Amino acid sequence: MNTPYRRPVLATLVARLRERRARIQVLAGPRQVGKTTLARQALAELGVPASYVSADDPALRGAGWLDAQWEAARAQARGASRPTVLVVDEVQKVVGWPETVKRLWDEDTRHDVPLHVVLLGSSPLLLRTGLADLAGRFEILPIWHWSFTEMADAFGWDAERYVHFGGYPGGAALIEDEDRWAAYVRDTLIETTLARDVLLLTRVDKPALLRQLFGLACAYSGQIVAYQKLVAQLQDAGNATTIAHYLDVLAGAGLVGGLQKYSGSRVRQRASSPKLQVLNTALIAATTGSTFTGTRADPVAWGRAVESAIGAHLVALLGVDNVLYWRERDAEVDYVVRVGRDAVAVEVTTSARKSTAGLDALRAAHARVRPLIVGAQGMTLEDVLRSDRRALFGR
């Protein structure tokens, strides 16, 4: 379905594929967020000869498979009066795909073959690592989890339901049966992502440790946890460096991440204790067994859920590397976001009595940081979740 938020991405993709010699278009994002649907909608709107193939198979595809698919599309392109489009879904599962794509694309460029290419992938981290070999040949269209605006327009949700059930459209029809909904998220999204996008394609020496870390990040989303404390809580022995790496891997798969501390020193940021952050709040309820009614009735649990929803929204707008936190002694600010050279401190409140002393302390230490309060003393939760980057930060 086309929602107001996703329609601009579709329009951009269609416009680029109408160019005489478009670069390779890369749609990168987590599972079940609409990449395949967008590609198919673009093909329907273009009305040109097209081929859609998928490498989403439990066994990794080889370069020969991609060669064969590309050659078939070339044959179709040579006999067509208009450019032909080849869509390759789950391209990161093709062994050696960057080198193969580079070779085939350069051959087409030399011989002026009218073939346009769209690559889809479920793991942004893996795609971007491989794309280094395709410098100058591609453009990325990031496709992230569904926003509150999309879920509200498509399913009539209010902001509170979005905070609890998150942005997975495939599970929206199941929320009246929360056990069934949670099983869908765990089995179809979490397990598939871990088993087929992370463990199959990334070197993970301690898979049990990675799974345990994922569970802890869901349970403690919104909390700052020292690496040594994480090591102590995990049953499988690990170290701070391994845990930091695994948090980066999980963030690249669109699951959870570790936000770094805001500081004038990038070295200090990377060395700081991470603030655990789910990238889709559905992961909290699905893994902890919490219900909508139970979470809403518990002020502490609800406050953490709302804070996590705001954090996930900020990551969707700005990227995980640009969303940080700040804490000095007892003073803390929920999020500090980098927007170009500017910084904005975001404090999330679910109670009119929550102190803003952390904001005051941060601004005393960093005078150029602008404040943004979400909740009882500032912008409403719904207004923030409906706002894009420009509306919130002016750029």
C-alpha cells in the first residue's frame, strides 16, 4: 500500500529509473518494511519490461546464479524499445555479489546496454560494506521501519498503540490477539533476521552471546548499561569489544543498538557505556511478554516504552550514529542528536513532575545545544512521532 510517508520514496525511485542511464538503485533496510512492495509498485508505474528475481534462499546463492539472471535481463533489454529493469532482491545473499555486480554493470556501460538495476537487501550494514566496491555506480534509498504516520494512516492506530506495537505492518492485523502477534514478531521477524541476515552472513564467533545481548537490549531499552555490567549479565563469556561489535551488527540489521555518550571527543563517545535502544518498539513487547494494558498501567514501564519510541524515531530520521545521550554524575538527558554541526537535547517526559535539571546542566556545559522537550512540558508525543527531520530540527 502507498502511504503519504512512503510515497515520496516511490516517486524518487520511479524518477531515477526513467533517466536514460540511471545509476544502480539500492533499497536497503530491515525485513518486512516494504522494500519488495516498493520495487514492484515502481515497476507497475513505469510499465517497462522488467525482471524480478530473489536470492532469499536458506543456502547462499553463487555468482553464477547472478550472472544467469543478469544475462536473461540483458537479452530482454536488447529486444526492447525502452530501458529494461532488473530487480535483485536479497542481493547480499549472493556470494561475492559486489564484484559480480561491478563487472556486469561496467560491461553494460561499455556496450550501452539499456538495462537499469535495482538491488534490495535486508541488512543495511552488509549492503553498505559491499557497496564500497561500487563507488560512483549507485544511489541508496534507505527504507526504515514504518513510522507512526504510516501505521496511523493504514490501520487507524493512535500514538499509544504505536508505542507498544511498533512499526511492523505485517503484524497489525494480529494485535487483538497479543500472544499471536508476539509469536509473529518473534518467529517471522526476529528469528528470521538473526538466523538468515546476521548469523548466516556475518562472522559471529559467539552466536549465543549475540542472542543473549539482543534479549538484554530489548529488556533494558532506554537504559545506560556499562559494558562490564553487560559482560557480567551475559551467560556466555565475552568482552567489551565483542559486545560493542555485536551491538553494531544488531543495529545494522535494524534490531537494537547501543547509543554513545555525547561529548566533544569522539574517542570518549566510543569508550562510553552504551544506552541500549530498540529500533522498533515491537521488539520490547514481543520478547518480554508485556501486554498493552499492563504496560500502560505501569508508569515506569510506560515511561521507558515512550522514551524508546522517541529514540527509535530519532534513529529513523538521523541514523544511529547521530543519536546519543548525555550524563554527568546525577544529571542526564535522554537523547542528544547531531544535525549537521548543531546539537539538540531531547528530554522525554511522561509526567508533569519530571525535572529538567539534566537539560539545564547540559546547556551549562555546552551552551550551543538547543533543548526539545517531549511530553507534558513540551511537544506532544503524537506531534513528535508525526514530525520529520525538517519539522523537528529545521534541516
